[in-house]
Amino acid sequence: MNFRSRKTVVIKPLAQAAILFSLLGMAWQASAQTRIDDAWVRATVPGQQSTGAFLKITSSTDSKLVSVQSPVARTVQMHHSTMQNEVMRMDPVDSVALPAGKTVVFDPDSYHVMLIGVYAQVKEGDKVPLTLTVEGANGKTETITVEASARALNSSDSGKMN
Amino acid sequence: MSTLLTRRELIAGIGVLSLGVLASFDSVAGTFKYGWDLSGQARGRSFTLKDPQSNQKTLASYQGRVPMIFFGFTQCPAACPTALARAVKIKKLLGPDGDRLKVIFITLDPERDTPAVLDAYVKAFDPTFEALYGNLEETAATAEEFGVFYEKNPIGSTYTLSHTAMSYVYDAKGVLRLGFSQSRTEQECVEDLLTVMKAS
């Protein structure tokens, strides 16, 4: 599934549709274009307060992911996992660099999105909206909203569908 | 170890211990191909924790089974579900021997992991998996006994945990045999587990 970015400019619906179609044709030619693939959220059990979201993100120009928001949780943060001497550590990060054309993978071994304080149980198959804000080298931001599907709690990682 | 050690000293000590394990792995050709040979180490011999139904559990409760123990917390987005998902695959790959494996998840976050959440969490992976918990003191004592490091990392009004992501395997007589790194594949774990199962 690909979700193409939409600039946060108010455009009349018809024009918006036209732009969307032309964007589809233009592929990578647009100045700042970010693609999100395989967005998913790990389902929770009742009473479990937090979970992780994972995705692949590719930007056509050098840019950075500066925030992720979601209506399903009180707090949404980007975290980075590191493993040292068999100790898994997670630290919040302010932004994630998106080098031009390079797919940055958010998976359980590196970056991930933390949904902290979920308002309700996330069940397998649920659609979880994630709004990503990407800042280009020129300082301009674009927002992309994707619907991440909730996968079973026991899903292994973003790369392998089980 | 004296009980008068400060937390800082304790953490430093645990760090040195785990470094020792890593160092010995490189230099000693052990019984196992992929896991750390922890044979005979005195970890986990005296813990007493509870299962979600409030039954007291010790290592002896699993006599005759091959326990594989992992420490974590249910709000963990990465290491814990990955380790438990691997355990599901390991159990399947073991075939009939899978029934001898007893996967045990010990929470390092008893303040948030209530028995009900814990039980639902591990059973979402496999209905035969068992969760164990203690109060804060029992949790700390158990982690210390295993050489498991953990600490709270505050994030605003909440926190996450850094923790040792090793899986510990005992033989059917309750003797510690193996430590699996998080990076080992299910196939690698199965090979070493069969070695343990054949010997016990």
C-alpha cells in the first residue's frame, strides 16, 4: 500500500483530485514527496496501555520526520531501540533523518513509533490513523496521514508478514 | 553479595557479570552451537513468584519440563513481543518436543503489568505460555539472581524500561544450561534446545 503525500494547502476538491492524479503520474518528480509503506500497529490486550507502530518511509528529497500524531493515544513519540551487551534500551528521538531516496525502516530493532496511553484496546484489523509531519531541507513541512492496520500481538516484524 | 550494595554498585556489578558472559562466549567452545553455555551457573535457583492465578511458583514447579525464561514488560514495543513471537515459532519447530518446552515471561514492571494484563498478553502468543510476577522487592531480587539488568527511563509522565533481553533455558532437572541472545533465530534456538532435551 502506498500513501502519497498531500500538502496541507486548502485546495478545492476538484483541483485536489486533479493534483492527486498528476502526482501519481509524476512519480518522483515532485519537489518533496514522501511515501509510507507497510504501516502497522501491534495489537494490544485489554488493559495494556502502550504499543508500537512500525512503517517504511521514503522521501524523494533530504528531509526529516519531525512528528507523528494519532488520535488513538494520549502521547505519541518516536523512539529508537539499541541493543548493547544484551540490554535493550529505548530512547525518544526528536526527529529521524530521511536521506533522499533511501527507505528508512521503522521496525522492532530500530526506530518505532510509541503510542503511549491508548484510549482503547487496539484489536487486530483495526485501522489506526497516523499523521506524520516531514520537514524538507528548505524548512517546509508536509503532513501525511496513513491508516496503519493493527496486526496480531504476536507479529514478528515489519519485514515479514506471517 | 552483601545486601548493603547501593543500586549503582549493583548495576555496575551486573554489567561486569554480563560482560564476563559475553567474553567467555568468544573464547570457550561450549556444548552449544548458538547459545551461551551457562551450564551449572547458579541463576534463578531461589526465586518465588506468582502466576496470574496467584499460585506460588519456583523453579521446582517446572520439574520435568524445559523452562525458557524471558524478562520483560507488556508495554515493550520491540524486544518482548519479538522474543515471545520467536518462542511461538520455536515451540512449533520442535514438533512433539515442543510440549516439553515451558515458556515463562517474568514481568519487570509489576506496577503496570497486572495479573490480568499479563495473562492475556502471554496467552495471546500461546495459551501454554506462563507469566510470573512479584512485588517490587521480589522482582528486583529475582532480576538480581538472574543477572538481569533493568532500569526505568522516564518519558514525561510515564516511563519505559531498559532491560536484559536474554532467554534463559533450564534442563528438565532444573539446571541452567543456555542463554539465547535476542539475535538468535528460531532455527538456531531449536538446534541448541534439542541438545538440552536429548541430555535430560
